[in-house]
Amino acid sequence: MRLETATWVEVERRLSAGNAVALLPVGAQEQHGPHLALATDTIMATGLAERLADQLDALLLPTLPYGETWTTAGWKGTISISFNTLVALTTDIGAALAAHKVAALIIVNGHFGNSAPLEQAARALITQHNLPTMILNYPGIEQAAAAVCESTPAAPGFYHADEVETSVVLALRPDAVQMDQAQPEYPQFPPTFGATPTRLDTFNRSGVFGDPRPATAAKGEQLLTLLTVSALSVIRAFLAEHIR
């Protein structure tokens, strides 16, 4: 059930069973090289959340299209919200769901920079509102990429404007991809990367990390299928623990 098009009567009926699960996709507005739309993370999070909602008969919330994108703020078009703003937004949404007696909240995160604020919000929802909350950061993505993609990632587990993301967006929103502009870049990561906050434009020119040129919509569908299977495995374990 899509909450953006549902009526309150339909939602009340769905909630009456006492076991309704809500899915909240969270994306970002940030650069993805010269060939991918700024909404790439939002497109991907929404696409995966839709597949999961179908499988789980869940309540699908409208996607949050902004995220904490400080690391890519050096590229035009990137619009970042603060850590505290994302925590507050997510906590407020979860609190409203808890008040409606939603049984659990699953956050489908499309952007790595959102991970820390979303975790803080999840802790608040669990401790202050007694709402079981989990965050999905594309579980199984490394295995899926290794099985489907031809190119080498720019760094282990690092996928940004590369074959992985380009393929998924080609499958979901081909109008948001300009393959004639796709070019590879394999930047040299600084030795302190991961140990200190680092803006990506300080060592990358194009905003691409890896090689997007081998991307296809067919690969994107394969990746989405594998990501859905991996996510469902984690979700079902979570639900078995928290919902009778």
C-alpha cells in the first residue's frame, strides 16, 4: 500500500490487523558524475523499497529525497541536509507511525552518508517510542556486484556512479541516464580515507568512482533481484524477532 495515494480509511483498515510494517526509502540529491541524475540514490532506494513492499505487503511511505551529502558538496547540484535534520525528520516520521500502532519500521537507505544519522534516529525510535526499527544499507551488494558486473570497483565495497549504480538506474529510470557521457575514473584514495572526514572532490574530478560504461538495464534487473533477495532474508529475521 502506497501511503501517498491511499486514503486514511484504507490505512486504518490495514493497521487493524496489528502487524503492519512500514517501509521508508531515504535517498539523496547529490552528484553522480556527468551521466547520472542527481536523484540517483533516491531512484535506487525507491525502486528497491517498492519491490520489498510488494513482497511484504507493507505500507510504502513517500521517499525522503534529501540526505546528508557533505562529502559530495563540492559538485554543483548537490543539496545536503544536516545530520541533525535527517535525525529529526526520521524520528518524527517514526514517532507518527508508532502513534498509529505500526508494528515495525524498515528504512531503505540509498546513500552511505545517511547511515550514521539514520542509526541515531533508529535508536531514538526503539528506546523512546518502542518502535522496532531496522536500516537496510543494500545488504549483499558486494556479492551481487561481483556476480553481475564486469568492472572493478574503485575501492572495496565502494559503488558510486559506476557500473552498479548506472545499471540499476538504467533498469528503473533510463531517462535519468546519459550513457554517451559515461566515462571511467579510478581516483587514488588518500591514505587517511575513512579515518577522517574527506570531501570526495579533493581527489576526484568527475564524480565517477569506477567504470560505468559496461552498465546495462539487464544487469540492473539482476542486481535488483539479488538485492531484494538479500534484503528479504534480513527483514524476515528482523520481523520474526519483533512481530508475532
